[in-house]
Amino acid sequence: MTPEERSLLERTYKLAEENNTLLHSMRRMSRISTIARVLYWGVILVASFGAYYLIQPYVQSFADIYGQIQGSSTTSPGIGSFMDLLKP
């Protein structure tokens, strides 16, 4: 093997090692990114359901009050319920 060939082989080996290191770091960052994205959406979903759970009694009381107001303004008290207003 000539010195030129040996030098070329050593440079190729160093480039292959550097490429391998970069590929491993890219794969690691991809995994971390996927985990972070799943956690992000998990927090958003949990917060949304938690907010609904906390706000739901207030919404229900407003719906009951609105139903009572609608019921008192109509001619027959059973017709003007809030749920009937939501139906198309």
C-alpha cells in the first residue's frame, strides 16, 4: 500500500467515524423530539379535560337558569328547555 492510498484510507475512516457520530446524535434528537411532542399533547389534553371538569358545574347551572328563563317566557312551561334549543 502506497503512502497516498494509506492517507486516503485514513481520511475515509475519519469521515466515516464522524458521519456515524452525527447519525447517532440525529437519531437521539429525533427520539427526544418525539417524546417531547407526546408529552406536550398529553399535557394539553389533560389540561383541557381538567378545565372542562372544573367548569362543567358552572355551565350546567347557567344552562338550568337559562332553561328556567325560557320556560317562564313561553306559554307552556315544559316546551322551552335549554336542550331543545340545542337541537337543530
